[in-house]
Amino acid sequence: MHVYHLSPRGRDSAPGSLTRPWATLAGARDNLRQLRAAGKLSDPVTVQVHAGRYEQAEMLVFDQTDSHTRYAAAPGASPVFDGGEKLTGWKVGTRNGRTEWTLDLPDVVAGKRYFRSLFVNGRRAPRARLPKFSPDEKGTKNVFHIGDILEPEKVGLGDGRDTFKPKPGDVSPAWASLPDAEFVLLHYWIEERLPKPALNPRTGWLSFARRSAFTLYEAYVNSAGGRNFARYYIDNLFEALTEPGEWYLSRETGRLYYLPRPGETPANTAIYAPRLHTFIRAGGKLFGETGDRLDVFGTLPVRGLEFSGLTFRHADWYSPLTEAHILGHFLLEGNDAPIGGSPQAAIAVPGALTFRAARDCAVTDCTIELVGLYGLEFGPGCRECSAIGNDLHDLGAGGIRAGGADLDGFAERRTGNLRITDNHIHHIGRIFHQGIGVLLAHAADCVVAHNHIHDTCYTGISTGWTWGFRDTISCNNRIENNHIHHIGAGILSDMGGIYTLGIQPGTVLRGNHLHDIYSHDYGGWGVYLDEGSSYILVEHNLVHDTKDAPFNIHYGHENIVRSNIFARGKNALCSVSRIEPGHFSASFFNNILLGPSASLYKGGYKGNIASGALVANANCIWFPGGPLAPSLNPETHLKEGNPHKLSFAAWKKAGHDQLTIVADPKLTEGKRTWRLAKNSPALKLGFVPYDWSKSGVRPKAKRIAYV
């Protein structure tokens, strides 16, 4: 094993030794390429990265010639690759009675530079916005509501628009900076960014350079039978620069404005502006992508490239054009304007570290922080790759995303056999609120285990990317022993702690601890098996304190749900959104259902919950301090004539829960795990206890590799 060295005090023209190290990551890459090309190096290489700050102004590209190289922090070192430029030379003044700092940037005026992020003393500073929305439980209430839309009778999900009317007084024609602002819509399960607003002062209508992907309603029909218009906030508005910590950059004048927080001075405040979006793009060659005459199965992957113990800090974001990522089941045609956002899971947003056509590559014990996109991506053609022990936080989108070709794509572009374990992923979705903690789109044979995911605006872990009952690439994925909590923050709807989609034979959701999951409108489920989810095993999960049911299935068939604890779902303990004739959605047995809750079992928008969607039996049900809540058909009792409420006796008479008992399961709740007494009646029914204290990140010395 050859060992070379990297130090901020080195020189790229040096030999890379301990006493004469290289200076930059690009220099190390290029020197190793030259040594290999000259035949002087053929064995695997380790580059020890010594302590210090490494300025990185441009994205670095690694390819198959960079294989079998490990860039690792030197013993005891915590090196930082910094994509930001420290800004100095601030002028101190006042604005409307507040202290204001300004800095003139000539490159912005010249069109050579523009940034959408600013980082102040280690945290992301919000752009000036109105109202003062922030992606957390407190700030999500600060929004406007659309006042009117064109053709309100068009309520199809894909009936997006590039025009709407704000409510009187919410948008002013006097705002000179309005054309450079962005209107961020919050509705259904996505956010959308509509740029270049133009206000007609005579009619009051706003138009934009992009259209919404979804209709401009908040969600589906509300409890009163109507529809509410979507929420939004206005981002990057100079006239909204009013609160300490906010900033604004004028494209026209190149002047950067910042309102300092109490106690901040130019001397004690470090302000960084990002110079890149992506730190690293690593990948080999795939058929049909490079122009090289490769065989259809002749991928030239990058192999054995690893980054370990490094910090990647300060990167920007942009709004990707999403047309290439439109999901086939959405009807978004009929308009020539590009859409304003991803139709689910921020699928169009790439990673700050991205791999493609990679084999046996890894990112381990790294920190990715203060970036604008997803943290890490394993894209098409990635196999046997891993992300282990990383800390990913304050991210514009989600934490880790992975996926390759679907059934119609080339086999060489399929992605699988990934190991995503022991990562701490938190405070994500800061820009793209629909970003997911760990997203497996089209991926198979993956392990997502022992991750700690919290403080997100949307779903914690998601697997599958095919709607309905078509065969899929997704299968044999193991989602185990993850701790997922404080998810959603009431920002978006239709979300959950763990989300699945499509037929997934061999997929297992086991031993996860999920709690404190709250959506804006509907949803906020714990384990959420969405459209077509089938052949999935759900066992030994502890799910509690959710807005909607701790367990929900939209529709699917032949899932097994056993030995879980589902507790304190506000609206239900178990729900099925669409009951279909001819098959059952799940076998549901040996579970503990613990109230309080508004309902025991709950139906959705189609069918009767008592008709046999669930084969439920041998469960232990208990509502402390009160009678059992009824099972409900809250939506279909009028339009389909189903019974609105079913007592537990009526539920049993319909053929369900014949061996189920209503009894105190004798649970002791702890912070890390819940335990059953040895004489718990649930044990006699067949409930298998589990130790949830092992969910979440393990100490490095106790990590056990998954195979």
C-alpha cells in the first residue's frame, strides 16, 4: 500500500511525502494519474489528509483512472474542504433604525458570480423573505395563502399553473426587487419555486417563468367538502430585509446586505459565500453516455475510491429543471413552461458528493454540512458502495439518495447492494423541503440500518419508485434499527417516517423506532406503505406519537405486519386508504395497539375498512383510562354507503380480530426502548419483544458489517 500526504502547507509540485506533501485534492488526483500513466504506480493508494482548511473553488471530477484510492484524514486530524469564500471588508451603516452591513461585489454586477446561500458563524442565514417562514414547527406557520386561481374547476393533480392572484395586501406593486424574488409554494407533498414574478397592477394577477407541477390547491378535498388554496412564502425580496440574521444580494448593483444578530461585529463574525454546488463527482463510463464506443455491458467503473474522515462544508443550491425526472404516472403535459419543482422527494436535486458507475466506493466517517443540495448520491450503475458513519446536517435537500435504471433501462445502469449505515442525518430540507433522509429510488439488495434521522421537513426513509402493481427493480431492501423522529414539522402532507412504493419482494422494515411525525394537512404516518406496496415484511417496529396512524397502507397486497407496537396515533392506530376487492392488503397480527386515538382502524377514500382489506388477528389492544375508539369510514360512509362507525363488537362480527384481546399490555416506556413485563398478555398471543435501544447510530467500535 502506497501512502502519500496532503497538507494546506504543501505544494502540488512536491513528491507527496510526509515532509513534502501535496497541497490540494485536485493536485493529489492529478499527480496520482501521472504516476499511474507512467507505470510507476499500480497498487492501491492511501492519501493521508492532514489537518487544516482546504479551499475548493470548483467541483472535482474523478473517473475510472482514479480507482483504488483512499483519501483519509491523517490520525487525529479533522481536515475541512471548504467550498466557501470568507467575505471581508464590510461597511457598517443603518437601515430603518437597524445596524446594516454592506459589501460590494463587482463580479456579481459583471454577471460572473451569484450565490443563493450565505453562512454566518457556522449557520445558514435566511434570505430576506416575507412572511418569515422557516423550516421548523414554529416558522411553518408564517405563510401567505393564494387568493384566487384561473379555472378553479380544474382540480386534477397535474393541473399546474404559472399564474395566480395573491390576497389583497400580500404583494405590493411598489416592490422594486419583486422580479428577482422567488415564490415558494407549499402544497400536497412538495414545495415548488416559481421565479421571475410579474405583477399586473391593474388586475392583481401574478405570473411566473415556471409553472407549478401540481394544481394550486393545498391538498385534496377537505373535511368540509371543499379545497383550500396552497400556501406560499416569498424568498429573496429586498423589501423584506427587516430581521437580524437576514441577507440580500442585488444582481443589479452587486451589493450584499446583511443585518447582524445581537452581539455580532465584523471582527467576531465569519461570513462565507459558496463558490460551488458540488464538491466531488466520481464515476466511470456507462454505455451511451460519453460517446466512447463501449459495449452495452462494457461499463468502465471507478472502483475502490473512498473518502474517510473528511469534512465538506459550504456549498450552494440551484433549482434544477425537473422535466427529465417527471414520474410517468403524473399527467403534467399541456404547458410549455418548465415546472417549478420535483414532483416527489426532490428527485431532481443531485448530491454535493455524487457517484455514478461506481463499484466498491465509500464515504465513511465524513461530515457534509451547510450545503444546498442532497448530501450524498449513489446514482446509476453504483454497486457494492457504502455510506457509513457520516454526519450530514444543514442540507438544502435530503441526506443520502440512491437509484439507477428501472426495468426499461440498461442493466448496467442499475444500482444496488449499497450499505447505508450508522449515519446521523438531521436538519435537512432547508431549501428543498421535500428532501428525504435516505432515499432509495430504483435500487435493490440494499441495507439501510442504524441511522439516526431527525428534524426533517418530509419523510425519513423512502424505498421504491414505481406506482401500482408493475414489477420493479426495488426488492430485498432491509430497513432496520433506524431511529427516526421529529419528522415533517407540519410543513408538507402525505409523508411518514418510513415510506415504501410499489412491489418489493424481500423488503423488510424491522426494528425501527419512529416517533413525533407531523404533517401539515393529511398524512403524518409512521410506517407508510404507499401505492402498490406488496410482499413487504413489517415487524418489530416501535411507532408512536404520530399525527395520523402509526401504520398506514394506501393500497397493496400480501404484506405481513407483525409484532409491532403502534401507539398514540392522533387520528387512528391503523389505516388503509384504498380498500380493493379480490385481495387483502396485509396480514396484521401479534401487534400491540395502544391508545388514545380518534379511531382504532380507519378507512380512506375508497371502500369499507371492515370489508377485509386487513386480515387482523391475535393483537393486543388497550386504550388507557377509557373505552376503545371505534373503527371509522370517515370519507366513504356518505358516497359509498359504508358504516361511519363500527364498535369493536361490530368489527369482530365482521370477522376481524377473533383472537385479539383488549388488555393492558403492561408496557414500560423508556427514552430508548419500551419493555414488556414478563406477564404481559401480549406475549401469550405471540408478540415477540424487541430491544429498540439498539436503534440508531452505533459507536464505531461496535459497528458490525451487514452482508
